[in-house]
Amino acid sequence: MPIEALWDDEDRTAVRLVYGSTWSVRDFEEAYRQTREMMDSVPYPVDIITDVRGTSLLPSDGLLGVVRIIQKASAVNTGSVVIVGASAILKAMALVQLRVLKEYKADYVDSLEEARALLANRRADAARRAAS
């Protein structure tokens, strides 16, 4: 599968999207639909880890369709978004996308372990704030 959507942990607190070497807007739409179904199955915020270490820079049929899909169907319970392994060019392209989608902000890390640690720290901070 060009983009695989799977739970990153047994507690279902994060969805991981793993991008293959080539992908299209249709592939993204299918992965996004699967992600939404997964997120809709739980009553709490779900973080998204986007692993682009193995991908080409752009979908084979252009980037605009990706933005349109996200605009039409963003999940209410989206937590943090972390992008793993983005090159400088991919970061710049993501920044343009995220400016269009004003409600989203992404963090960039080099490894899956860094992404998981960042999200774990955010969840622990949120739990401490809620307890006080």
C-alpha cells in the first residue's frame, strides 16, 4: 500500500501514516478515510505521526488535492501532528499546506522514537494540567 494507516500504540492514542516511495492523491484519500474511521472509533484526541522517510516529495498527481481532502474532512479529535523524516523541501511544502489549514501545526523530528517521546511528553503535561 502506498500509504499505510495503523494504530501506533495499543492504547490507540496515535495513528501512524507510513508513506511508500510513490503515492497519489487517491492513495492519500484512502489513507485519510481509514485514519478518520480509526479516530472516530475513540472518544478522545488522537495524535497523528506521519512517517515520510520512504516517500517521494509529492504525490504523483499533485499536492492541491491533498489540501482539499483535509479541508473537507478534518477530524474533530485530532491531537498533535508530528512528521518524521521530512527533508527541507518537504518541510517547506508541508508548511504551505498547514498555512492553508490554519487549525493545524506540525512538529518535525528525525525518528519514530523522537515522535513517540514528544507525544508522550505532551500527554504527560496535559495529564498534569488536568490534575491540578
